[in-house]
Amino acid sequence: MHNNNNNNKVLVWLAFLSIYVVWGTTFLAIAYGLKGFPPFLLSGLRFSGAGLLLLFWLWRKGERPFSRLSWKRNAVSGLLILTVGVGSVTWAEQYITSTEAAIIIASEPFWFILLDKKNRTHYKTNKLAVAGLVTGFLGLLLFFKSSLSGTEGLPGGHSGMRIISFAVLLCSALVWVLGSLYSRRATGASLFMNVAQQLLAGGAAALLIATVRGEWHTIQWRSIPPESWLGLVYLIIFGSVIAYLAFIWLLSVKPPALVSTHTFVNPVVAVAAGIFIARESVSGLQSVALSVIVAGVILTNMVQYKLSRRARVKIRKTTRVLLKAGQPYKTLAEI
């Protein structure tokens, strides 16, 4: 029993390490992938490859794809989260650095609070939620002030495209949250099968966009550098399979508020990876902006933690009431 507990603790630590480090470094992996692949072709190959690997693993376990309704709902989620959400990040990194992309995507928790209708009343009256939103958006304003002040040494080098890229990334964060909220409707399949279907649908849509954009004709397969292939393999195996599975498993064994701490760890890891591995530059004001955004995310996560803790208390109280109602004469019978 003691060994099982130790093994479970090790798995939990490894799973957290996976979503912290792997998802934090995917921004840099995308940057390397873009050195040889067009954006939507890179995204399509990433998601399709990961979806096929995951589907093959589930097939070996005896799971089979479920109904058309399941495919339909997961296809919508995959289109929103992966094709639009992550695909937009990949496209934008043609014109901005991976660290800049990570800092903007750190705003996702703020959009989640604004769009979560179920708890909207609580958020409006909660001082932490309001403080987190205000702090986070102030951090974004600081970031834009610094990032739009110059274009020297930047991927795209054109201020107009950088402004468009920042706007696209903000929209992608919003669409990611919408897709995540919609994905709660997925039924009829296991969590892993839902993810596999989302990956396959998102990959197919990205490949279709790549075809319409003519990306298949622009790529020179023999000229693709090794770091681009390594970036693609890393995104498939680590970013879209291992980290995804770790995230889903953690949600089943740990409080969601604790699992969601990756939202303020990922941008820090991404910035560190960009600086130390890719030698990307980060200005002092951008560093301050990142700190302010992370502070806002921490405040909003505290709200999520309180909500989840309150829900668990209600569940325990309801369970005790139901048990008493189901066994009303137990105490008398034992006298």
C-alpha cells in the first residue's frame, strides 16, 4: 500500500512537470517548426499525427470511436481549440517571437472568467476576480506598449503585421476558451477518445486550410532543416499526446484549481526557454508586463480554487444527507 502511494505521488509530480515544462516549451517548438513548415501545414501535421497515435493506442485497448453526435461535438471543439486557437498562435509566430506569443496567451484565464456564465454573478461580486481581471489587462497594456515601440531584430520586422498578430492572438485566446467551454458537452466517449477525435478533426481542418492557402506547393521537403523536424516530432509526441494525457489524468486525481496552475507557469517557462535556448530578447517593460499578467492569473486562480472547494463541500454535505435519508432507522436498530 505504501509503495502504491509513493508510485502515485511520483506519477503526479511527473504529470505536473509535463504540463508545466512541455506546454511551456511548445511555443519555442513552434518557432523551430516554422523554419521549415508553413503555419497551417505544421499545425495540421501536428494534430493529425497526435490524433492517429492516440486513436491507435485506444484501439489497442479495445475502445472504438462512438456515435456521430460524439464526433460532431468533438469536431466543433477541435476546430475552435486547435485549428483556430493553436493554429492562430502558429501563424502569428511568423511575425512575433515565441516569448511574445506566450505572454499574450497567458490572458486565457481572464477570458474564461468573462465567458463563464455559470459563475458570472459570483465573479462580478468577488473582489479577487475583479482585481485579477484589472491586473491582468493592465499587464497586457504594458506589454503592448513595450512590444509595439520598435521592430528591430523581430521575426516579421513589420510593425503592421505585428499589430495584426497581437490582435489575432487575443482572438485565439478567446476562441480557445469558447472551445473549452463547448467541449464540456462532449458525451458518449471516454475523455481520451474525446481528445483523439478533437485532434483528428482539428488536424483535418488545419490541413484543409493549408491546401486552400497553397502551402503544400510552397514547401521544399528536402530543404526542411533538422530542427524543424525535431520541433514537429516534439509537438506531436510531447505537446499533443503526453502533456494532453497528463492534463486529463491530473483532472481526475487532483482539484481542477491546482491543475490550472499551469496557466501561470507556462508563460514563465516559455519566456525562459526563448531567452536561454533561442536567445530571444525580452525588454525590461515586457518582463514587468509578464509579472503583472502572472499576478492577475494567480488572483483569478484563487477564485477558481474557492469555487471548486465550495462545490466539494456541498457534495460532501449532500452525500451525508442522502446516506442518512437512505438509512433512517440504523441508529435505533443498533440500540
